Amino acid sequence: GRRREAERKKVAYMHNGPPSDATISEAERKRRAYAADLQEQVRLRDERKAREKAEARAEDEKFLRAQREGDARGKRGGAGEPNRDQYGRKMTTFGQMGGG
């Protein structure tokens, strides 16, 4: 039965090493190809997750850095925050802003 066949294969493997491609059945070739395909899919998924995690971490760091600098949304001036020139100095009069 199956048990005797499995034992025979085990003994043959111990004496002869792994079976050559010529002796492997078609079902075994398909099983190995499927297993290799699954391993590739898992590897690609893990790479994608690691890349997404790194991107999210970089985005969070960028946001936190902007918050620390007081420029959380990329806007400057207005809504209670002073307008600044290109060097970051506060503009105190409307004329400095080019308004007349």
C-alpha cells in the first residue's frame, strides 16, 4: 500500500540521493512548480509591504518635520501666522509684501 511505497522511496532516497528530473513524475513537477510560484508570490508580497511601510514612515517623518518647522501644510502667512519673505524674516508692513 501507500505506507510500503513511501518507505521504499525513503530507502531509495537514502541510498541514491534525490531523484533525478527523469524519474520525477509529472504530478511532482507540477507540485514543485506550484511551490516555487507560491514562494515567489510571498517574496513579492513581503517586498511590497516593506516598501509601503518605508514610504509611510518617510511620509510621517516629512509631516512631523514640517510641523516642527511650523509649516505643517506648506502654507505661510495668514490666519494668525505672520507673512515671511524668501529668507524667513517676518514682513511687518504691507509695502514689504509688494502690495503698494
